[in-house]
Amino acid sequence: MTHLPNSLQGRDIRFLMHPVTNARAHERTGPLVIARGEGVRVFDEDGNAYIEGMAGLWSVALGFSEPRLVEAATRQMERLPYMHLFSSRGQEPSIALAEKLVQMTPEGLDRVHFTNSGSEANDTVIKMVWFWNNAIGRPEKKKFIARLKGYHGITIGSGSLTGLPGNHKGFDLPLDFVRHVSTPHHWREAHEGESEEAFSDRLAAELEAVILAEGPGTVAAFIAEPLVGAGGVIEPPAGYWRKVQEVCRRHDVLIVADEVINGFGRTGRMFACETYDIAPDILVLSKQITSSYQPLAAIVFSDRIYQGIADGSERLGTFGHGFTTAGHPVATAVALENLAIIEERGLVEHAAAMGRILQAGLRRHADHPHVGEVRGTGLIAAVEFVEDKAAKQGSTPPGRLAQAVAAAAQRNGLLLRPIGEAVCFCPPLIITEAEMEELLERFARAMGEVFGA
């Protein structure tokens, strides 16, 4: 495809390197340039409208034109456009948001540390846990256990926690402080005839075996998404979280719940830790915390961890870590307004109701000969495609069918995300019943284009 050099597409190809993109393929095709957004829809530069079926990147809870968030940002920009949090400096929005997050998150999480993104937050978690273990006299307890297909970011540290080959290849990752255990995907990974409970028993035993092989005195934390997001929307099997938490508690291994995608209503509860009965030591939040109108992430953690870090900072003279714009007052002001709107408008309950429509609508395709599995909960879902349904065999080349369906959906005015063999859904929390039915109808049309009526 040829683009005029002075067009937006041509200038993009000439000057901009995109994340998570095949650069040579991008040079050939150019970008889809989005010009504006309104509600659950975005519009390209030619005026074509699309339902944003992925809420941007799992993140725009309130849609693309919430005036109260714009007003909150403007007010704060006029009053105090910037102030850092280094060296005991404070500002009201960040103090108020920290208090709000402690009040609304699961019991036992008492302190907050801000960063700008989920990747930075998980990278910071690594450093916090290392600092804490050093401070309390356990300098050998530094290893992290994560999961294959888990996604925790793309910095050197958080990218090592991530369990996706595409984020490792070419980067010399993962680093050797991380061990990866199996994906909790019953449909794909269970043995023939193995129940969900038995599968969970096997995965919990695997986790314990890794801890014992490494030595419990060297394993600091187990990090996982309550429901896997960017690895393809994978729900935990029955009993999974109860069993793995028991293993972690038995060996004094911290539990880090990465709710960067899951948090703030996505699973039909405020936090997925409530959905799956998880009691984390550390909770990582981002994306929907501001509806991505501003970059922000938060680490909410136990007083036990705080006290050790505080003692260590006293001995060393500082906790020598932070980011210039972490806890930015405009971002935290927007987050406070965003959370107020989610609560005032009952959007968590609304997401649960709309999620039931989404899940039921997608499951109408479950018997299709090229649909291997439909999965998800609340307003997050995936449809996985296969060439051979009985053998659960994916496409050749890998991802071909998912990419074809996502491309057909885009032609039909619906933006989705192909991940591996699956197409993923994560619409804004504000989506209405009529808009959900329109989303489902456009997806059905895309299926028809790819596979025939």
C-alpha cells in the first residue's frame, strides 16, 4: 500500500517507530490513524467509525469522551500542574488517591506507591521485594515465580516476569531471577479426562516443586494475573487460586496479584481478587485507574512489607527509587474523578450485566467448526480458533485465523485484538445493551466473511 509522503500515514512511516509491531510490515501497510473518540466509538481520519472492542488496550473504562475527566485534569493543571513526591514532598491529589485505594482494595493492603505504568509498577515490585528482604535479613530470598503466557510488562525486570516468547526474543530475556510455571488453561493444557480441580492440584504441585527445587529460602514471590489478559484471556480453573495460595503461604512466598488489566470492574467485581478470592500481599493496578486518560499505576501493599522497607530506608538513609512523574498530580486527580464516576454510576454492576450479554453472545459461536473455545468472565472474553476442532489444532501459520477475523471485524467497524490463536474482547465499562448487540452482530459478520455463512 502506497501512502503520500506528507499524509499522516506517510509521516508516521517516516518518523515513528511503533511498539509491539513488525516494523517492516508497518512500512508496507501504514497505520490506522484514529482522529477522535466518543463513548465506545473511535473515528479514523476519514470519519469511519469503529466500536472500540478492546477499550484501547484493555483500559478505557469510561469511553473516549468523558467530560468530567477533562475537567478534572484542567482544574488540576490550573492549580498545580506538577509536583514530584521525592524527598517527603507531597500534593493533595496523590495523598487522597492513596487513601482511597487503601480503603477500596482488599483487606490487609495498607500502603501505596505510584508509578507511571504497569510495567514500571511490576519492575518496582521486584526492587521493593528485594529491598525488603535485604532489610529484614534475607538477602538470598530474591527469586520470582511467574507463569507462561502471563503478562507483567516490558521493562528488563517486568519483561522477565512476562511469560510470552514475543516479549523475550531478541532482548536476551528473561533474566535468571525468574522461574516460569505452567499456564492455568484447562482447555488447552489439561490431560485427557482431567477435571479442573485435578488440573489445579497438578499446577499447585508444580509450583511447590519449583519452590522446593530452588529452595524456599531463595524464592521471594509468586506473581500472577487473577485472570490472564494479554496471554489470551485465560480464566483460572476451579480451585486454582485457593491451592496456589496455600502453597505460597506454606513457604513464606509473597503473593503479587497483577490487576493492571483485571482491576476496577473488568471481571464484574471491583477487583478480580474478589472474583477469585485472592488475598495478595501486593496488588498492582493501572490502565482503568484513570481510564487511560492519564498515565498512572499504583502498587498497594501490606504494612508488613512497608515496615521492613521503612526500617531499611532508615538504615541506608533513603529508599533510593522513584520516577519524576510518578504520582503526577494531574494523573491522580483524574484517577480520583474516574473512580468517583465508576462508583456513582454503578459501572461495576453494569459491567457484570453487560458481561453476561457478551459471554452469552460469544458462546453462540461455540459449536462453530473453527471455534475451539469461548472463554472469559465479565467484560473480558476471547474466542480461540482452530483448524481441527477435535485435535484442538491451531492455524498454519500460527494465528492466521485470529488475524483474519480481527481484520474482517475492522472492515465491519469493530476493533478487536488477535492474540495467538484467539481474538480478544474488552469493551469500555460504559457500553450499553444496544451497543453490545451491535458489537456481537459485527463480530458475527466478520466470522461470516472469514468462514462463510
